[in-house]
Amino acid sequence: MSSHYSDPKDFVLHIRSELISEYLKKLHGVDFPIGDKKETREECADRFVDFIYKQSEEIRNKVFMELEYINSLSSENHISALCNSSPDIDRENEIEKRANTYDERALLAFTYHPKEFDDYYSRANIQELGVKELSLPKVIDVSEINKTNKIEEFETKVQNVYRKSLKGEKCKIKVFQNNNELILRAYLEDLPTRDTIFEGKQLDEKHIRKPVFDVVFVYKPELEMLGVRALGGKPVVSELQKLFCSHFLGIDKINTEEERYSLASVKDLANLNLIANASYGVERAYLKSIRLKNKGVPHKLYIEVGGKDKYSGTDAVQGILKELNLDKNTGWEPENIKITVVFKQIGKGRRKQVSVSITPPNTCDLKNRPQDDTVRKLLKDWGIYVA
């Protein structure tokens, strides 16, 4: 994972002086002297701080901003994803042979491939976002959507959704295509807000700034799914889903509240065989928790596995359900379940694991990582995803 960042000096503690010097010279045109072999990390960091405060305020501010920015992607997962998505990056020769830490890897990637770094940064956190999912009755190839004229027309339509509330005076959409998946990230200008800043030595408590917010569209034709994340709550998300469908897919009427997930009876869940297709690379899957409701009871019943007690195995919740014999005959019905999927170890690093919470008819907290898409396929195989 990326190192903890508290200030620029804290980040520089993880970087050798020759790489700091290289970065400053190539991107900012200033010469930071390389330290001798006896110099400690702390001495190098102190020397960096002294040096950077002798530069112009413009350079200093930009360097401080960039170091925080670089640090945010200085993890194994981000470095691998950045290099995999950027064929111009020669990871072995440009990064691995020269870097000792992931902070150094990220710094080298930014120093020599700033555009690729910026492009990846724009989409990196989208994988970690939850979206409101919609099942699509028909799909088209992403190449039919990713056309300049269609994207520009869509910018205006997204903008008009927010102009009703006086937001979105400006709008720009960035497009990210990865195989047969398309992400549109619309950046919109928000209403003016007030900041407190220094103008020279004078304090300005009414500095006007127009922030930018974003709207994300995730189109996955293989899964027949559209995901939207947007400011404005459920009505705006629904409007944007319909807008995407009509503009790109030619679907003029679509039910954005269609049921996507369904839970069987308590008895059926207790006996549900959570087996994965061998091609999915899953080691095991198990029911982590369940929340039950009963019309005749004012309280809900929640069962979750935890600790090293009698029910510490991966089938513990299902075992408890069988012992309690809670089925429709007793009035108890499942309201929410959480399933944990553990993937097989591949290469170095931590084993991937996804815990998904499902509340019918269409609430699910899966994100947009490759492993989340695998879990979507599993839910369909298990009869939980029904759209």
C-alpha cells in the first residue's frame, strides 16, 4: 500500500537523493545536489526542505502538490495497474531496476511518464466506487459509444440535468476504454463557494472558487450492466441512467427500479451451495452474515460469523440457520445477506477477497474492480442476481 503521507518531507524520507534530483531537474528545471553515501534519509529530507524553500513559491507549491499526488498511487496495485494500462512504460528497465520502494516506483513513473500517470489517476479511484446498477435489455459494442461527436452531445445533455439547479455551467467528459468496458467521467462546475486564503500578506475571507464535482458512468456490456454514481440522489441517478440508455443505446423507456437481486427462503439459503466455477479463480465462498425480518416481530434478527468459537468455519452462518430452523413457516424472511469470496493466491501480495452485501430488490455494494465483476457472475450462477 502507499506510505502514510503527512507532509512532503515525510514522503521524501522514502526517496533516495539521486531520484529526487532527477525528478526536480526533469520536471522543474532546478538542480538538487545528490547527497554522499553517508547521508541519512533524515539528512536528505532536511536538505530537500531547505532547498525547496529557496525556490520560487510557484515551483514550491507545484512540487508539494505533486508529491502528495504521487504518493496516492504509490502502492503495488496502483503501480501494476498503471504499467499494465500504459504500453509505453518499460517497467523492468525504467522502474524496477532503479527503485527500492513503491514511493520510488511511483516517482519514477511520474517523472518519465507524467501524461500516462495523469490519465491513470483520473480513473484509478473509479474502481473503488460503488455505483447504482441497472440491467440493460440490449447492449452495443463500446466502439459505437466511444465516438467524439456522441460524447460531445452527451456532455450537453448531462450538463442540462444539473443546470436545473444552476450547477454544471461547464462540463467535460473523459473517456476510459478497457477491452470491452467503457467508463465516462463527467466533470461539472459546481456553484461558487467561499474560501479563506492569503493574497500576498493580506487575508481574503471571501475568495470565490467554483469547485468541480463528477458523474461516473460504468458500461459493462459483457455483464449487460450500466452503473452510475452521481451527485443529486436517487432521482438524478435515475434520470442519468435513462439519459445514457436513450442517447447511446436507443432505449427510450427503461425501468430503473427493476429487481436485480432476489433472496430465497431462509431454508434455501441455509442449503445454498456456494461453489464457484473453476475458471473464476475462487478458493472459497461463504455466507458471512444474514439479517432477517418478521412482520409479527418489531425487531430484526442478525447473524454474523466472528471469533474462534463453535461456529468459526466458513459454513457457520448456514449451520446456525439450520439449527434455528427459521423458514417462512415461522414468519422469518431474509432482508439482507453478506457473502465473502476469497480468491486463490496469484503472485506476490495479499490474497484478494470481496465481501458483498445484498439487499433486494436492487441494492448491492460491489465496486468496479475485476474481482467484483467475478462476484457478479457468481451471484448470477447462485440465482441471487436475477435481472
